[in-house]
Amino acid sequence: MADRAVTSTGKDRDGDILSLCNTGHLWSPRSKSDAIYDIENGIHSYYVPWQSGRTEIHVVEGSNGKYLRTDRDNTSKNNLDDLPNC
């Protein structure tokens, strides 16, 4: 299993996450559905990198199906919605 750092996200006009990205890496961009498959099947993990660590990206079951999310903490800088567009 490879750990994949996510530095930007693809979003639709409503701000929903469509893909995870890290420019210059062969896996990027990775569609939401493929990233969900990777995480659920233990193929790859995805995270938002920090100078002092990392924030894991998880699969969450919502009312409209599965989606990707970071855990809530005291900053919004690692929220997938707040990452730059790819």
C-alpha cells in the first residue's frame, strides 16, 4: 500500500470533491470513486501533508452516498474543500 499526499482537489460547481491531486505524480488526478475504492480495499491511503505531520482522508457514508473527508480539527487548512483546485 502506498501513501499518497494530496495537495489539491478537483471540485464541481457546488464544491463537491470529484478528484484528489498532487501535480507531478503519475497517480494524479485520482477520481473520487477510484480513491474510495483504494481506501476501502487497503490499496492506497490518501492524506493532506503538513510540516508537522499529516491529516488522513477517510471514506464517509452520507445520505447521497460515499464521499471523501478529513477529520474535523482546529484548522480548515486541511479540509479537502479548502485545498487549491487541480
